[in-house]
Amino acid sequence: MHSTIANDASVGTTIGTFDPIDARNGNVRLRDGTTNMVGISYCAVRAAQTTGTAMMSRLRLTSADLRIAAGAADFVLAHASGGGIATQSGGWGVPARWIPVDFPAQQGNVLNYFFSQMGIEPADNVSIQVGTAHVAGQQPPAAWYTASMARTHLPLQGSVSSNGSSTTTARTSLVAATIPSLYSQLVSIVVHQAQDAVQTTAEPTTAFVEVESTIGNFEPQEWPTSGISPALAGTLVGLGLWVDNDPLPFYFVKGATSTQTVEPFVTGLGTQTAANAYGYGIGLRY
């Protein structure tokens, strides 16, 4: 399974108007050998926080190639947030999420994403990462699809992990991990992001990883990290930032005859005052 990220640092200015997500991969082109689109991964956070605005979101998928017209695939995103309180402020963590889908597709098919706010009045724009998961060649097993629809992954028989840090302004390695030879399948991925220094106001953080590997025919593997919302301008209150970020149902067949490596590289959408911490895990099966 492959995944390609589209992103944008600021979309959703007007309620009911769908802005194109096109800062990166405005046209998402499916990989050679594609037979189906199987999922959408995403992380969306406010690009700013104001005192009196509620915020909900919609993600629109369109594709002439997949015969998906505007309005036929408008997904309500899981997160919603209310207005901040006065000048006292704190941000919050936002998990990466998964939407299982099932669209027959072919190599070279093009998809487009758009974003709109929901609610009762214009609120803050959104910084968003959207991944298109599509299968090429050998299909995942039926059990993978069942787990995917439950928004979870196959049971793990092993895992590799590592960590790093980044200001999210440049593509940065999160340090390679070795997959032992006895494992034949990669079945999940999780990438955490956490604030290291004291949070500053007006700095939303969204990012994605590109995973490279010595496994042949592996890329593209681009997946969203968890995100961090900005705080209100004013006095920051004394709280930490916490997020529960479940693994996404990643899938790739490695084969059980050789030792391989994986190495995620993180890239963010905005400049950060201080480097954030990142950690990743890739779940394995025999």
C-alpha cells in the first residue's frame, strides 16, 4: 500500500466555501499499478485561535477519473473546537485520523482535495495534511480491510521504532530502524509529535513523514503526524499539551528472507520557535 500527502497551511476562510488543498500535491496522482483507493489519513489543526469562534470541518474529495463529483464525497472531520477564553491561553494536541474508503482506481488517476469550515460564523483557518492510501500490486489480506474499517490495524507480532526532533522547516531524518528478517509484513504506522519547549502563541504545527526503505518498490509512503494547535495571544496558562495518537493501518509486504531498514523524514508546514520532538513506530507481522 502506498500513501501520498497533499497539504496546505491555510484553508477554510469562509463557511460553505471549499478551498483547494494545493500547497503540495494539488493534483494527487496514484502510483503505477494502483487497483483501489483504500483510505484517507489526515491531521487538521487551527492555523490561529480566537476567543469567540466554534469550529468544525469538512474535507471534500473529487476525481473525474474515479467518477467522484463535487459533493458526493464530503467527509465531516472528527475534530471540533470551541472559542478560547479571554486572554488566558493554551493549545491542544490533535491526533492523525483515518477514514476507510473503497474506490476502484487505476495508475495515473488524479484526485483533488478541498476544505471547508462548518459552523455558524467564520472562524480561524486550518493547517491540514491529507494522505491518500492506495494499493498497487498485491492486495492486503481481507483481515486488513476488516481492521481498517474498524479504524485499527492487524494484531502486532513485533515493532520497530526510533525518534528525532525538528523545527519542521526542513526535511529531517528521524533515524533509521532495522526490520529483522523474520518479519514479512509491515501493518501499522504511528508518528507522534510533541512540544518540547514552552509553547508560544500563534504557532500551529502540522507535519508529515516520508518513509524511505531498503525494501524495493516501497515509495511513496507519506503519512501525517499528530498536530499541535496554536494558543491565543495573551498569557499562557500552566498546562502541558497532550494527544492520544492511534497508529494508522499502514500495510506493505517485505518478505521474510532479509533484514531491511526504514527511515522516516519529517517535513512541516510552518516555522517553529523551537524544535518539536517526534517519535515513530512501525508494527510488524511474520
